[in-house]
Amino acid sequence: MNKKILLWSITAALAGFLFGFDVVVISGADKKLQTLWESSDSFHGWVVMGMALWGTVVGALFGGFPTNKFGRKNTLIVIGILFAVSAIGSALSNDPYVFAFARFIGGIGVGASTIAAPAYISEIAPAKDRGRLVAMYQFNIVFGILIAFLSNYLLSGIGENSWRWMLGVEAIPAVLYILFAVKLPKSPRWLLSQGRTEEAKTVLNIIDPTVNVDEQIAEFESHSHENDKTETIFIKKYRYPLMLAFLIAFFNQLSGINAFLYYAPRIFEEAGLGESTALLSSVGIGVTNLVFTLLGVFLIDKLGRKTLMYIGSIGYIVSLGLVSAAFFFGWSGMAVPIFLFLFIAAHAVGQGAVIWVFVSEIFPNHLRASGQSFGSSVHWVLAALIPSLIPFLFSHELIGPGVVFLFFAFMMVLQLLFVAFLMPETKGKTLEELEVVMLKKNK
């Protein structure tokens, strides 16, 4: 693999590290903040904990515009700035409303990163390596999650303001990321869409010196000329990739993954573990996530996207069913953590490794950012709604954790049917070849 392509992909994928860290770091401050501000379960879930996720919805809804208008690289730089501002603002907050606003800003960065980073990597990557290169974004997400869990555990005993340090430390990787992103070249496909052919040729020559650049550009432009630049993803022509983006994002969140990551320590405490043990178990979740994401990254271009989704779906159903049973039957000790480790492993090797790769592949070049914006928006609307409801659902006497996890298990049965009957395989094809496949499937 071209070393420069690898370096550029890793740099862009570091937006995923900030995404993972930002989403999960709040879990260590969860109960401290509710006690500090004496918040009700509803206010705490929707405002204090949930506002960042509503920011991701805004970032996902509108992140496609700057990604198309100003380019993938420039958008990635702005995303880094948003993360830095959010980290500092959260750490210095003295009331829940300022805190929620600061977290909202970080959420915008998360939502926009799910569009700009996978789009950038997919557009510079050779077809044979595209899966593993784009999946590095997911690897960085889980690496960020692990570091956030570990950071929370290490900082948890430094005093009553430990939550400020937990949240503020994110500013350090955010600033470093900005400095790295400035050095990235612009996406060649984006440059061509802007009529900047000579700049695109320079980048394409670096990507693969053995390929005839003029032929590559001719292939791109032939597809570009066939498409009406006034098209949107919502016309009949693109209903098949639109449906695929909706369903993979829908099922990703209906697995309960974000609800679990946000409230891992609380869930472990609900299962009977002490606070310190719950935080340490969360670190174990982060390690499991990282190891199985690495496995998914290794396998995605070998076995394909669809095979990994089969493996993940079956793993989801088994693990979520066991977690639900543990709560219903009162299984104590380490039963719940073990079952949740299995759940995380299933997610990491399946949906976690596949979603951002798949959504970045199924739309044509001129609509890629818009298509990713749609898929990300579905993902983040549900990611905002579901975790915001968790404190209420867990505490409700007629619902509780057992019912919640049983519902998630049922939704994963439906995901298995989606994979079996609707999901195509995309490995090994160029983005232009996939455009033809999607149009044929639509007919």
C-alpha cells in the first residue's frame, strides 16, 4: 500500500478518535453531574447528557454542505476546532445550560466528521484497499472510546472537580489533530468536481503512479457528465442506495450501541457492580471494542461487508438476549459484563467496521456528501433519542433494563433479514463501478 495514502487516511481517520472520545468521555461524569446540578432523570437525559447528540444531528444534517462547497480537507480542519472549543467550554462550565451548549458544539463536530472523514478516505483510496482504509475511521472511534474510558478511570479519584479534567483533556488531541489535518492534500475527486484538473492530477499521481491518470480522469468525467448536477438523493433514480443508507444507520442504533456506550458505568452498577468496578469494566469494554475492530478492519476487504454483517447480527442476537435474561433472572456477579463484552465484539466486527465504509461507497461522486449526510442524520437522530430515554426507561418500574435489551435483540433479528435479502456486496469495486451497480439494482 502507498505509504502516503496510508498516512493521509490515518490523519483523516483521527477525526474518529475525537468522535469516540467525545461521545464516551461524558459517561465518567454522568452521575457526578446529575448530583451536582440536582437534575431530574428527564432533564439529565435530554439536556445534560443528550444535548451533544442533538449537536450530532445538526452536524449530520448540514455537514454535507461545507463538505461539498469548501472541500473535505477544510471541513475536517473546522471539525477539529469544534472539538477543541467544546472540550474547553465543557470543562469550564458552571451550570447545566452552558455545559449543554458546549457539548452541543462538540456534537456538531461528531456529526460532520461522519460525513467528511469517510468521504475523504474513500475518494483517495484504491478500490482493493478502500474497505480497510475507511474502516480506520471506525478503528479510531473505538480507540478514542478506549482512551476515554481509561482517562475517566484514571482521573476519577482526583477530587470533586474530576469531571472537569475528564472533559477538558480532549482539547489536547483536538489541537494536535488540527495541526495534522492542515498538511492533508485535497480529495482528487472533489478537485475534479470543482474543475481543478491539474491539482487533481498531482494527487492522483501520488496515489498510484502506475495508473494512467488521464484515463482515470476520463472515467470520472464520463460519470460526472452523465449526471445532472441539480439531482438530489431523493429522486427515484437513487431510492435503492437511499434505502440502504437508511436501514444500515437505523439498525446500527437500534442495536443499543450508543445507549450502552453512554451509560456503561450506570448499566454495570444496575447489574450490581460497585462504582470503581463499573468504571474498570468500562475500560474492558474499550479494549474488547478495539481488538475486534482491528479484526473487522483486517477482514473487511477479505470477507466483504456482507459477511461481517452476518457475523455481527448473529452475535448481537445472542449477546443481547443473554443480557436481557441476566436482568430478568437476576444473574449476579460478572455475567452482565461478560455478555456485554460479547455484544461489543459483535458490534465491532460487524456494524462498527462496516457502516461508514458502506455508506461512503453506495452514492455517486456528485451526491456522496449528501448521501452520507442522510445516512449520518438517520444514525444521529436515533443516537440522540435512544440514549436520552435510557435513564427514564431503566428507572421505570414497568420497563427496566431487561425489557430494553430484549427490544434491542428483536431489532437485530430484523437486521439479519435486511442483510440476507437487501444488502449488496461492495468490496473490490471502484466507486464508479458501484454507481453502475446501484443504478441497475434500482431498476
